Amino acid sequence: MKRLVLHHEGSFLEWSETLAAPVTTGMSKSEIIEYLCGEGHVRPAVIKAIEQAAEHGVARIDHDKPSENPSFQEIIEANRAGGKKAHQDPRQIIEELFVKRESLF
């Protein structure tokens, strides 16, 4: 499953490109680093991805070219994060996952 790191106003989360939905809720920088390393990713690659996500809004952990990543807005707009894989209002995703750091469900 292709995974991305999304960043919005100091909050990071893991997003599944395959499912077009979040894998986690928002986390601090240190929390997402700990989480991704715990998932088996190599720390230097995680740090690089977090830095790219902070700069560009999105990054792949195993990908060095930020210009080839979809934009944060494209990802959020094309989501299937609602019940039964339905489209979820992007404003709700941002509010619930990044700001409140709560699950959509």
C-alpha cells in the first residue's frame, strides 16, 4: 500500500494513497517520527520525508522527488475517507484529523 505523510499547520499524519484515506490522525513531528520508525521505516528516510512534508504539505517516505508527489489539496479533494469509502468534505478532514487530531469515525 502506498503511504504518504501529510502536513498541515504543524500536524502530520499518514495517508494511504491506495485507499485515498487517512491511516492515522494528526500527530506532532516527534510522534509521527516515532510512529513511522515503529512501522519499520528507516529513521533517516523518515526524517527526510517529514522535512519534505513540512515544506511541501506531502511526502512519500521512500521517494526523493517532492515535485512528483500530488499536492496536499489534490490528495484531500480526492479522498475516500467517509463511510463506505465515500468522499468526505475536505474541510472536515482538516478540522477533525489535523486540528482536533480526532478520528473521522
